[in-house]
Amino acid sequence: MCHYLIDISELSQVSRYNITLCKIHEISTAHTIGTTACFFMTKRLYNFFPGGGSDPGINPSFVVELKATCPQNGDVNVRLPIDRGSERVFDKQILQNIKDGFAVLESDSRLNDDIITNAIIDSYLGILSPIFGPSFEADFVESIVKMGHIGVKTGQQGHVRRLCAAFS
């Protein structure tokens, strides 16, 4: 999971790997499961603008909820679910949360700001999507498999980490 900020124009640069913006969007929905630390929320909640203030992309009622969990100058190690309401289930609730301003991570929230990625969200949330629209689950799997082929180093050029959170 990445915690750094990236904008839509930077995401689209991955086209050199034959990965579309749509695929990057689908990969980012992996945030449907898991938690993040308050450390990654501080700027978004308290210092989004040079003079302070919260990210206007966050639903105002959610700002109150997030600030209660992650108070200013509080414990930055406190964990909060990334996908409000279904943090232990792989589903497309993350997309509804993004659409409604309940995205915890800024990178997820920015998906709602761009006309192209917003249309992708809408395509999965449409009333007829389960029947005629794209399959969120199938598209996610396809995207992850494709991402697994990006610049894979084999033999003496690379190795697989045994502990993903540590450099080896």
C-alpha cells in the first residue's frame, strides 16, 4: 500500500508499461481491505492548506469522525479502517465511499476529482452494473495480474522479498 501523494497526471504516466488509467484505478481499490495510521491523515485533517484546515474533498461529517479518531497532536500510530463500513470485506464499498467523500486516503479521494476516474467509479456503481456493466472483482484480478508483470526482474537481477515491509 502506498501512502505518498500522487496525482492523476502522474498515474497516467504508467502507460509506458501498457497499463491504463483504468487498471491503475482498479488496483487502487485494493484499499477495500486494511487499515492506515493517523500519521497519514494529519496533513489532510489539519494542514491541507498553508494556513491550516481540512481537505475539502472529505465529507464534513466524516472530518468530525476522523478528527475524533486522529486528534491533532494525538497518537499518530492509532489505526483506522481504510474502507469505512467494510474494512474486512473485499467489495466495491470503497468506490461508494470515494464517491460520497468518505475516502480515508488522499490518493483514493483524488480518484473522485478527475472526470475519467470518476466515470470509472460510476461504471461500477451503476444500478445495472452487476448485470451489464464491468465486474469490479474480475477487473481487479486482471489488473493485479497485469501489474505483476511490470518490470519483473529475474535471476541475478532481482529477488522476492520474504518480508514485504523491509528492504533486503
